[in-house]
Amino acid sequence: MALFEGLVMLLNPVSMMYLMLGVFLFLIFGAMPGLSGPVAYAILIPLTYTMDPVSAFALLVGGHAAVMFGGSISAILINTPGTGQNVATAFDGYPLTQQGRAGEALGASATASAIGAIIGAFFLAVMIPVLRPIVLLFGPPEVFLVTIFGLTTIAAVSKGAFLKGLAAGTLGLLLSFVGFGHVSGQERFTFGILYLWEGIDLIPMIVGLFALAEVIHLSRTGGAISRKEIPRTATGIIKGVTACFKYWFLMLRSSVLGTIIGIIPGAGGAIANVVAYGHAVSTCKNPDEFGTGRIEGVIAPEAANDAKDGGALVPTIAFGVPGSEGMAILLGAFLIQGLQPGPEMLTKHLSFLFSLVWMICIGATMGSIIGLVAARRLTLLTMVPSSLLAPLILAVALLGSYSSRGLLEDVLLTAVFGFFGYGMRKYRYPRAPLVIGLVLGHIVEKNLQLSLQLYGWRFLLRPVAMVLLVMLAAVASIPLVRKLRGREA
Amino acid sequence: MKSKGELVFGLLVLGIISLFVFLSLGYSRTARFLPLVVGIPGMIFILVHLISSLPGVASRRGELGSEKDATEKKAGKGVGQKEGEPADVEAETEVVSPAWTMFVWIGVLVVAIVLFGFLVAVPAVVFAFLKFRSKASWRYAILSAAGIAAVMYFGFVQLLEVFLYRGLILILIAGR
């Protein structure tokens, strides 16, 4: 009944108009490197002061459901993840673009995003009343082990250049330790430079490592991003959409994985994206082909990072504990609207809560439909000669890198990572492990140190931690089992 | 090791990881724990890679792997190339312009931003790049520069209220 009331609350012209506006704005914010969801939240929240709660959250939550798909557009087309939560999408999305299959990748991304978001929202709706004890089972030890799952992806994305991949992953982890230690409070690797106190930001790094390095490479080799002619029909896009249904079970598993990671406070969408990619690699029959343009490499991370939104709303709404930076800002929006997140939300505002579920479903679907309609034109961008496209990508990349924090040093750092990324590309060092290391490094350190302080090494004996350890061992043994089976065959 | 450049790059990676490990030694126990746990194996990985790809070692491995390579060549694949993977881009594509020219353009753009700020530097460098390097038409170069200036001014400055850095020269002239 409350589910139906929630839908009725949302289905009024004003709220739907705000939802559409939100979807459009968040798509742009997602696609523009440096302008991610939290930035959009920060800009749009002041506009919601005078709105009614349903319209305000239609603009914010409904719109935000489209941000991940927006981020995947630039990841697929120009190898630059629009948000930190689309990192893994570029691993196979961009190779697909280079093969002239950008439409297929965008079609798959749009469909996986919409379905992932719907699955995440479904879990939000069904599980809110029973989730409290489950969420409380996840402390620092469990978050640490979930993050280790993410780190195992480094091995998966380093196929063909294993040692180089591990070295790149090491470098990424070490770079994540720059700045003040989360637990020790000690200033590390800053060389006395004030800018480095806050650590190395993800946006300048990924923009430099991927966008700038790609611009240098393209200007060296000439031609267009796509090395093959793009079909004039929408066949590719349809192929991408149908691929999601072909790999429906992977999409479902990745969505559930994303939802669970979203529920864990502090884990974040980047982990969901990377862990789901790693899951796709480790469960695929031909893991060696990942990184060269496998459509599953787009489906799994995109389903997971969209599903994560529904999960992330659970601790935010049910306990007032924001699971991520974006959710922290959204928490502010709840308070502005006079809604106090916590158990009271489950009793007094249940219909409103279900209207949030509908907002996610409708927002993500709308975003994907807009994306599918625009995909055909967007893919044509990859046919433009790089000599004409390069300065524009360069300008947008540096501008996005600057505007994420308004620091000029970020522009310089982007250039440094651009040169380094070109070196990595040229000498076949996989760049993905570097990003995975930077994204996950500080989460690993913070949660390991907290676990050690709270429980000592006995933290590994906690029930959920032990289950996660067994799962880790199982994942780690998959390649070995495959090898043995291969020998037997 | 395919080239001197690759060796130098490998040494650069080793140097950076070693620097992190060396600096960690001076920190407190908690602060140095993970950097050392991560950094020391990382040094070993890159060292093993560098040693195993030295000409002498690589050729010995090459003799062992020559049979496999020959089979791969017969199948029309590059040595070590994965199924479905595009062949080595660097090796197979024609070089239109050396990479250092793009390094210079990026350097010029960054220096121009520092000196003149985003609103002046970005459209000016975009125009110069398109006109003089890409040999684009006047119309395309001017329209692109104007387009990017419009996006910056109306999109970032007016709509998003992002403060775009004004450049050292303007700051010196007009003050903050």
C-alpha cells in the first residue's frame, strides 16, 4: 500500500518536471570529468529550500540515479571516467570504442545502469525493515576485507603484464598514503608541500592518466579514436542492450554485489565498480580477454555502481549514517526539508520513503533512455579526427580537473599524470591497477588500523570476517583450479 | 627489454617506489606499517620484471619460448598478443607526429593558464593548436575557441559559480 502511495506522491506534473530536469543535469555532471554527483548535489541543494519534499528529492535523488550512466559515457568514449565510480567501466568500454563498438558499449551501459538501479531500489524497498542487524555486522574488519576483494582485481586487470600490473598497483597504493595518515595523524610523503596534505585527489589522477595520455597518443598516431568505421544504424546499440539480457545473471549478481557494498558505510561506489569488474573477470570462461573489449566488462561495473545507490540510501535513511560523500550532502537535504533520518522515517514517512524508491527507478530509466537516444550521435564523436578533437579534450580535461576542487595545483598534477600515463601506455604498464590502488589504498589502511586497534589480529576471527576470508580464498583459488582443469583436459 | 626508454621508465617506477619505502622508514610504527608492507614487495616485483627483461635473460627465455612464438606468428598474432586484443598500437601504427610535440603543447597550455588564467589561456591555446598544428580552417578554429570560452564563462562562471583562476599577470595588475 505504502509503495503505491509513494508512486502517487511522485506522479504529479511539478515533481516529474523536476525529476526530468535533475536527470538531465546529473547526466551532464556525470559525463563531465571533475563534476561528479556530490558537486551537483552541492549546487542544486540551495535551490530546493522552497520546494516541497517530493519535488526536492525528485530533483536530487531521481537526478542522481542518472549520474553513473553519465560518467560511463566519457569512460567509454574518451577513456576518462566521468566520476571516480566509473573507473572500471573504462577498462573494457574504451577498447570497445576503439573497435568501432562504442554504440554497443553505451547500449550495454545504459541498460545495465537502469536495471542495476532498479534492483538496488528494489532491495532498498524490501530490506529496509530488516537491515538494521545486518548493517551492524559490518565494522572496520569487514570493510577492510571487502576492500581486499577490490584489490584482488589488480591481478585480474594485469593479465599479460602481471609484474608491471602489480608494480602499478603498488604505486597506486603508495600514492594513496600521501598526506595525513587517517589513524596515525602523521604527515607522510608530502615533502613539506601544503597541497599534498590532503592527499592525491582521484580526479586529476584519472584525468591525467587516461584523458591526457590518450590525447598524447592520438596526436602521435593521428586518425580518430575509433579505428573502425561505426555502423550507420542503431544495430550496435541494440546489440549492447540485448547483451545485458544475454548476461542477465552476471548483471543480477553485480547488482546485488553493488547493493551490498552500497549498504556498508564508508565503502563507496568506486569499490562496487571495481569489485563487480573483478567478479566478472573471475567468473568468466575467458578471463584473459578482459581489458580488450569484453561487453561483460561494461555490464558488471555499471550494474553495480547504479545498484549501489539504493543500498547507500539504507544507512543514510534508516540510521542517519551517510555511506558516502554524496550521501552526506543528501543527509543535509533531508534536514533542510525537516525530515529527520532515523528509525522514525520507517514509521512516520514510509510513503515518502517509497517515493524515493520510485524516484531512483524512474530517474535511472529516464537517464538511460536519454542516453540510448543520444548514443548514436555521441558515438560519432569518436570518428572526428584526433587533431581536431585533441585540444578540446585537453581543455575540458584540465577544466574539469581544476573545477573539482578549485585548486591550480590539480592542473599541474593532471599534466604530470598525463606524461606518466603516456609512459605507462607506451611501455605497456596497465593503468587500471594504479587507479584501483589509489581508490582503495586509504580505505584499506584506515579500516586495517581501526580493526587492529579495536580487536588486534583477532579481528580476522569475527564471524563475518571469516566468511569473507573463505570467499577471498575461493576467489584467489579460481585461477589455480582453472589451470589444473586445463591440464586435465 | 624492448628499448632503452622502457628500461628508463622501469627504473623510474622502481625509483619512485624505493623513495616511498625509504621515506617510510622515518615514520612512526603505525604510519610506516602499510607503506612498507606494500612498498617492499612492489620493489621486488619491478626488480624481477627489470631483471627478467634484460637482454641476456630475455634472450635465454626467448629461446625457450621460441617454439610457442613461432606457433603464434603462424597464427597471424603478435608474440604474446592476446586473442581479440588490438595489436601493439605503438609498434604498428604510423607515427604522424612525435609525442614530444604534444608534451610541449600541454606544457604551453599549463603555463598559459598559470600566467593568464583559464578564460584567456584556454581559448587562445585551443585556437593556436587548431590553426597552427592541426591546420584547421579559420572558421573551425575560431568557432571552437569561442565555444570553449562560452562554456567556461556561461557554464562554469555564471551557472555553476566556479571561481576560475585569473592568472598571475591579471592578479599582479588588478590585485586579488
